[in-house]
Amino acid sequence: MNEHAPQRRAHSIRLVRYAMTATAAAGLALTAFAPAPAAAAPQPDAARQRPDVVQQRLDALVKEDGIPAALATVKGRDGRNRTYTAGVGNLATGAGVPVDGQIRAGSNTKAFVAVVVLQLIAEGKIGLDTAVDTYLPGLLRGEGIDGRNITVRQLLQHTSGLPDYMAAPALADFTTIQYRWFEPRELLDGALAQKAQFSAGTGWAYSNTNYLVAGLLVQKVTGRPYGEEVTKRVIDRIGLRHTYVPAAGETALREPHPHGYLRTAPDAPLVDYTEMDSSMAWAAGAVVSTNTDLNAFYGALLGGRLLPAAQLAQMRTTVPAELLGEGVRYGLGIQSRPLTCGGLVWGHGGTSPGFRTRGGVTEDGRAANITLTEVPDAVVGKRLTDAVDAALCR
């Protein structure tokens, strides 16, 4: 689903189109020492350590910005994973945040689906610059919309001009559809009732509809549900033990997790949206994962373990997508963002009602993923992005 800052209004929350232990992990603390005489032995290294910047950022997001909980996994230059938590995992019970708990990964799903499509391209079953109508004849028709003029590449790169099905009236109020089942075709009809955003190939705009169609494409070509293909070709292939595509009708998360919360208006009370029917998100955003598994996925992807070199190069061929942030560029289901310390972070990010994730990996193997258990406004969303930057640049 969309991974951008939401526009909030009464009785609705819509993801912006252009489309996450019983105690918190403690940061490193300075120990207070009295002034030592000149002949005293040097202080131990631990006494000179600064507070951990990642823990500081998570604590600030909870204490200053009012996010119920934040959790992160960071892989440093030394190759070690470090996990962090802050806040409360369940507002009703006061339970802590499970370390590396499961979260709804939202639009990170798009990267998984793009990998499957690119694998099928490598196998000669799909053409990257072939019209969608070749595989799904007559599917895409509407005002300014014609599948004969939209290529597979344009779907994966959000240059198709397809309107976003998330803007359809049926999805205006998430609280009314928390447990509702949607067929993919019903979601697609909501998109095709709108006019095209632009002629295919002439612009860039994030649209969840692109990956709805990509999921249908995978199913048509393989004859299997898109979730089975994602599981076989990605999740099982690289051993992501805490990642899955929810089964039909499955609403709860399978492993320990923080609760995710939805606010329908700026001053409205939080709604527990942990459980939901993820058919609303489908191939655009249904995957459940953990911060550590997401780091492992993007590391394996950038490391060449999921795609041949030619397809990985295509995936990393980007176009400007600054609606997502300054300097952001979008490839095929993956985006790059410049770091303040130089270089790029490659990933995607995701938003699902109740969860917002940001993160990715660098060329030298550093990785960070941070999840909040409420979809923040634009200001707090920027602080989340800055926290990822701080984690990778520390």
C-alpha cells in the first residue's frame, strides 16, 4: 500500500498517492564519574560511549511525537544486527514491545512482487517492454486507459498513468472495511472508474493499481496465486522465517507483534487496527514481516541472490520520484534515497493501516529498518526517514 504521508480528515484516512520483549531495549548510557586525580587510571571505554542515536530517535518518536511504539533493526558496518524498541506494544494492556516483532510491511510487498515479475522475465515468460494486454487482454480499459499502450515496465515503475484504486469511495473509511474481503477485480474496478493520471510513459505517479495488475499478471502467467509465487521464489528461497503472505480470510498476525493503531482524524482516538483482512492491500501491500527479515530481503536482493545481473540492473534503473522525498528515484519496485553521509539507501518502505516502515540497505551492506505502530503525519514521517538516515550514517 502507499508508503507516503497520509492526508487526514474526519472519518477517513487515505494513504497519499505518488501508492511496517516485554521491555524496551535500552540505549547505551553514560556513567557519571567524579573528577579523577591526574594519576588515576583511564576511564573504561563504556564510560566514554555516547548514547545510541537509534535508541534516542525511537524514544523521541514515542515521547515527543506521541507514536505508541517504535521498533528497529540495524545492521552496522561490523555486520552485526542490533534490535531496538520504544513505547508500548499494546495500549489496552500496557504490554511491552516484542523485540523484532511482526509488522504489516505495506508497500514493501511491491519489491517482493517486482522480484517475481523480473524472475519471470529472466525465464522468458514475460517481456519487460511488452504491453500488458498481451497477457491480460482487455483488462485495462477506461478514460485515458488502454492496456495495449501500457507496458510491464511502466507498471513496475509507476509510469503507467493508472489511477490509484485506494482513492475509490469504497476505501474512503478504513474503519468500515477492517474485516471486509475484496476480490482483486473489485479493487481494479474502483481504479478504472477514475480517469488516467497521464498518458502511459509521460509522467510518474505512485499508484497501488500498478501492483494490483502486476499480481494478476503473475497469476495469469504462472497459473498460481501470486502469494504462492512470492513464497516460493522469494521468502523460502532466502529463508525469511518470519515473513509471509496472509492466507485468504486470515486477519491476525501469526507471531509476537506490537499492536498497530489508526487515527481517523487528528484529534480522534486511536483505533486498534492490528487485525485486518489484507485483501484490501493484496499484491500492493499485504506482506507481513519483521524489521530483521526486511533487512535480509533487501540485502539478498542487492547482493544478487534473487535476480540475474541483467534483471537487477533493470530494477536499479531509476527515474525521478521526488514526490517521495528530496532526491528519491524509483526503479522497478525499489527506490533509492540519498544519505546525508553520502551514497544511497536502497529499499522501498511501506504503510498499512496501523504501521509505517522505512529503511533499506547500502552498497557496503549496512541496513536499517524502523517501524512505527501508527501512520504518522508528514512532519513525524520526515522524522522517521531522518531516523533511518541517522541509523545508517552513525
